[in-house]
Amino acid sequence: MLNNEHLKKSMTLNSKIPGGPLEKKWSSHKFNMKLVNPANRRKYKIIVVGTGLAGSSVAATLGELGYNVHSFSFHESPRRAHSIAAQGGINAPKNYSNDGDSVYRLFYDTIKGGDYRAREGNVYRLAEVSGSIIDQCVAQGVPFARDYAGYLDNRSFGGAQVARTFYARGQTGQQLLLGAYSALNRQIDAGTVKFYERREMLDLVLVEGKARGIVARNLINGKIESYTADAVVLATGGYGNAFFLSTNAKASNATAIWRAHKKGAFFANPCYTQIHPTCIPVTGEHQSKLTLMSESLRNDGRVWVPKKKGDTRAAKDIPDNERDYYLERLYPSFGNLVPRDVASRRAKEMCDNGYGVGQSKMAVYLDFADAIKRLGRESVFQKYGNLLDMYKQITGEDPYQAPMRIYPAVHYTMGGLWVDYNLMSTIPGLFVLGEANFSDHGANRLGASALMQGLADGYFIAPYTISDYLASNKFAPVKEDRQEFKEAENTVTGTINKLLGIDGKKSVDEFHREYGKVMWDYVGMGRNKAGLQKALKLLPEIRERFWKEVKITGNAHDINTELEKAQRVADFMELGELIAIDALHREESCGGHFREEYQTEEGEAKRNDKRFAYVAAWEFTGKTAKPKLNKEPLNFEEVHPSQRSYK
Amino acid sequence: MKLTLKVWRQNDKNDEGRFVDYIANDVSPDMSFLEMLDVVNIDLVKKGETPIVFDHDCREGICGSCGMMINGRAHGPGRGIATCQLHMRSFSDGDEIIIEPWRANAFPVLKDLMVDRTAFDRIMRAGGYTSAKTGGIPDGNAILVPKPVADEAFDAAACIGCGACVAACPNSSAMLFVAAKVSQLAVLPQGKAESETRVNRMVAQMDEEKFGSCSNTYACEAECPKGISVTHIARLNREYIAAQF
């Protein structure tokens, strides 16, 4: 149960946002930061964990600058990281469409889309550098969509009224990651980056208060290995798999950030989880993950349910006047392109009220019939072909003939390790990039902004701020045989042996599924006090049972995928509780965090700026149930927080 | 459905390996092939046996992690899909399914159905990039790429690096994989400056990794989950020959 004692004695965090006008903050900060002489850079060793967009781009860029970079992935290849699965696109305010876009508008849309729970300084910088990302990717040979004259094409996305999204069919994440992977490969070839495949980071090592290395498990032979460094970068993605069913890849996990949290890195806004409105619905108990259909589909697809409750007719037999295009009805100006949190909640509400479709009745239609009529089948295929094929492959139904059935699913986590303006966590020398940090999306991320943030952090922000950290500090040499490393190795080995020794009767997956179900039911799309309190009773019980009854076969000295999973699930089972604690403490609704007690008459999220205009940064105290809350107040100097309206 | 699985089990690189039979009960047609294996694995764990090891991650056909020979076909029956996109509705009650890892000298088996495909990464490191430094590059629209060219580059760039082309090829050739990258960067203006060194180095690395030669069987194109055309191999050959003069 949540104990409110800790709320009283919290400290205030310093975000280190530079002074001066918004549009000058980053340029003046860049000038004020210290540099490392090119000849000295190779003397600094930097560990980068993760090889998604943020990890690959920062490792490549630091390598290119001349630092001694060591890159780690639990995959066999950097290209397998889950950024590869992002579909729709990447935002940049190039204003190529001449529709009134600007850096300021992207900044404004992102702040508003995040429901006024992000930092102005960070978001403005993100918008400012995003144009360079497009240029960088083009130079790498990323095949963005083009028109016949050769110019870059744009499309529109949720939460914006301009077309600023660059895309490569429905595989933008893949193409951007392959671009970053190619930049990383160039550095591996040049010898500035050393890549360690199939290594899973299991602990962060601090020496004299600074991050100085990691302990990792070699997933092929089970060896526990220590690696030293002068700075450590975590770019290990989000924690959506705490819910078991999510659109994340199966191996996506929170172990690296969670173990860093237990070593002193604060965890910010864990309850800000994003539910994506357009996913393929669950079919049965065997379901291992959920598949996302890009939000770009909402550009031309129309969302509807039958006007009659419990209508069992096939979609084609329901005439137009008996259909409720509820997003167009409720939000005439944004229509089907309202932000994700709004679209998700409305879909849930329709199903909860008995208007759901399909066998499970837990789905709404996304219909392309009008688009096919208007644009022609070929044109729809050109824009969305691979997505529609994917739907057909999974469901066995043809979306060109009948509307797709969609339902929301856990997709992205805005929360993550707390970082300051320099992307450094509360542990000196530990930098956190991409989805693993909390910094830019507030309480809700807009579509096509995750790729933007990952690459902004990796190519254009962290390389500067890490250089400044290295130039501003002295680093005594540290060896792997130091006591701090030995202790971390022993802890890691101890946990592994403990897990293998339980020899219970239930598999890791069964526990994970059970835990995820509680998370989804009580800490999911709609949250309330009673439900969260119930979750805080159930979640620790499942965790306790896990540590008594889990069964893992095999040993610790070769490839053991069950052991890998067990460690990740064990960490999710602590993080899940923190998500619930944070959700219970935040007595307001904002973006992806929807507390049913706090809504407007129209059912929209109702913020409480007086009490909650702050970042909640939780500190590990040794006990999972009793984290300490620290606050970073959010100051809005440019944008005046208002009730979001997409009507 | 009830199915009989004949699954390749192999402890490590040095183990000889063997087929082991398993019965999969209550298989739903809505399950993906990997979900079917998940269910089998949970049973194995509960019986105290080690589960069948296989690479997998995104389960939506884009990360390229999964890949197995199913009844002698790379990624199983169906075209244009990775193993994770194969659904059990493609099978019938009582079927026997033979499941093997990719078989190629360049892809040693690590365990069961998991193979080592790092040879692909080493080929990519030998030139599968443009030498564009971070920053200092022109505006995206300064490099014009007409739609047909961008589309052609994209078709090649869609490769997910799964290795099905190598597994399907009777010679275990990696030509389609290498051609996809060479071709993508050969058609784009951004890649032209380094095209000679790129094709020479990537082909040399491919040979060093002990992949076989291409004899134009087109099995690679037939089994490629992204439908990458063998015309890219023709372009690779043209690029390679041109680079020798």
C-alpha cells in the first residue's frame, strides 16, 4: 500500500536548463560546454549499451569524433534492435509542404501533445535539431519517399495540422536504423568502435560515485564479464513489456535501466505509458505479443463502430447511416487524427459501452473503403501496402475487402530514467538516451516523434554533452579487478544461481502473463484509486510466488533463453509496482495517464497543474514498496498550459 | 489441431545434433508458428527438459531474427513472410512438421535452431555504407532522387538480413543479401562516390566468409520474406565487373 510519508520530504532536482531565450538556449549551451582535444579523445573509453536508433547513432558519432567506444547488444547484430519495427515516420519542421510549419510549431505541438508535462527547453532543442536528422539520413542513403521530381515527400500524423512526417513506406524505423547501423559499421570497420554481440548488461558499476563500467553476461557461454569505462550510455529502450502483451519485441526489457535505478539513478514518471490506438486485437490465450498498425493509417482510414449496440451484421451489411464515425463526430477539426491517448480511450469506451465489433467485441473498425474509392486501390497500396499485407497475414482477412479490426495496446513508455538537459542521470557519468530516458514527450508522445528523439539524442545532443562531461572531470584509471566490479559480479552470479535453484513448477512466461494481466487490468488504459490499490496488493504477491515457484531448466554456462527471460521478468516485477505507485500518487489525468476520477465532462483528461506540474523522479530506497519521491517543477515560460482541445 | 514436430536439437557448435519428436496438442489456427513453439516449450520446461532454442524478437517480420527451415522451406510455406508471420492456419490436423536451423557453412549452429549470422555483419562492415559524417551534410532536398529511383533503392533496402536466401540456396550463396545493399547504394546518388571500393570489399568479404557461389537458381528470391528481386544480383555483377577496370 502506498505510504504518503515519503511525499513530504522530497528534494528538488536541477534540470540544468540553460538560461536565456528559448531559441538561444542550445546554441549558447553548445558554446559554453567544454571540448576534448581531438588528440586526447582516444584516451577516453565510453560504453554504449543498446544499438537501436539512439545507441547506434551515439556510438557511431562518438567513434567518428575519435573516442574509444565499446558498444553492447544482447542481439547477435546491432540491426536487430527494436527501433527496426517503427513504421510510420519521423517528424521534422522542414516546411517543405509550405503549410506553415516551423521549429516553434513542432515545439508547440509536442508540448501540447505531451499534455504540458515535458520541459520546454528539451522539447525546443528536439524540434531545433530534428531537421538535421533528415539531412543526415538522406546522406546515409536512407530511401525516404520522394516525388517524381526527386523532392522529399511528407505526410501528416496525429496531433498535428501540418504535413511534417518523413517516411519510407511503412518501414521508416527499419530504414533509419539501417542508416545508423551503417554509420556504426563504418566505425567498427575503422576500429574506433568495438562491438560486443550477445552480451546482456546486468549491472552498472560505480566507483567513487561515478559510473565507471558495467557487468554483462555473455549469452553464448554464460560468462559474467566486467568492462570499465569513463562514461556509460544506456540506450536500452522502454519498458512496455512490463504489461507482457505489448507491441514491443519479445526481448525488449528494462533490466539495464532498472539495475541502474537500483544503483542510484532516479526513475521519472514511470506511469506515463502510451497505449497505441491501432493494433491488431488479441485472439486467444496463446497470444505472445501485439502487432501495431501504423498510426499513418488514420490519415486515410476511417474509424467507426455500428450505431446499434451488439450489432452482429458484417461490416459491409451496415449502411453508412447506421455507422458511427465517432472520432469525426467528436473531434471535427482533427477527426481520425487526434493524438494517440485520445483515440485509444475513445475506442475502449466504445467497446466498454457495447459497440465493439468482431468475435471478442473488443475491437473497432478502421475502414479503407472510402480511401480506395477516392484514391484507387493502387494508390492505397503504394502508401500502406505492407501494413495491409501484414494485417492479412496475421488475421487471415483481406483489408481491401472488409474493414480492419483494431484495438489499443501498450506501445511506448514516456517515463524512464531521469536525466538533466545534458541527458545525464542522477549518477554522474551515466547518460540515458532515447526511450530509456523520460525527457521529451511529457505524458504522451506524438506519432513519428520517437525516431526523432532517438536520433536527436544520439547524433546531435549526447556527443556534445558527453564531451563536456569528460572534459570537465578527472578520471583515475580503473581496472576490472577492483572490488566494486567483483562485488557487482558476485551479485549478478548470486541472482542467477538463486533463480536456477528455485526449481518450482511454473514457467517464466506463465508468471509474466499473469503479472501483465494485472498491469493491464488495473494500471492500463483507465486507472482509478481502488484499482491501483488492488494492483499494489496483487503485484507483490505474484512477485513473491515467482521467487518461490518459477521453474528454469538448463544451466548458467551456455545459451539459456529461459534464464535470460527470468531475469528480465524479475525486474519487470519490481518496475511494475513502481508504475502503479506513481499512477496512484498522480491524482490527475494527463496524456497517457488517465485517472478515471479526474476527467472533464466530455471525458477528456483533466490535469491538475497546481498540484502536479512536476516531474516525479523516484529514488530507490532498498525497498521496492517504499520508493522516495523527488520533484522537478516544470516551468512554462513560453507556452501557457491549457486544456488540450482537438475539437 | 494435433501436430507431430520433428525438431533439430543440438547442444552447441561441436555437437552432432539430431531430430527429436514432439507432439503439439490443442494448436489453434490463429497461433503464429512461434507461439506454437512457445506452448511446446512451456510443456518442456514443466517436464524439466530444456526448451527448444530459436532466435526471435519483433514477431512482426521486420527484425530478421527468426528463421528456420520448415518442411524443407526457409520460413516455411507461404511467400513474402518470415517465420514469425507464419500462422498455424497454414497447417492441418495430424500434420508432421520438420523444423531445422539454417544450414550453411557460414552460419554455424549455436544451439538447436539458433545460428551464428555474424558473417552478414562482417560483410556490411566491409563497405555497406556511405561515408557520411554526422553533421556537415547538405539539406535533404539538395540531393534529388526521383521517385522511381527512390523506390528501386527501397526495394533493395527492404532486406531484413534473416539469411533465408542463404538457407534456400543449394550453394549457400549470400549473393542476394550482398546485392541488396550494393544495389541500394549503387542506384542512389549518395552512394555513387564509393561504389567501386564498396563492391570490391563486400564481395571479397563474402568470399572470405565461405559463402558459396551464385548459379542463378533464384531460390533466394522465391524464399525472401521481402521479395527482393534477383535483378539486384545482376546489378551487383555489373557493378563488380565495372569496378575491375
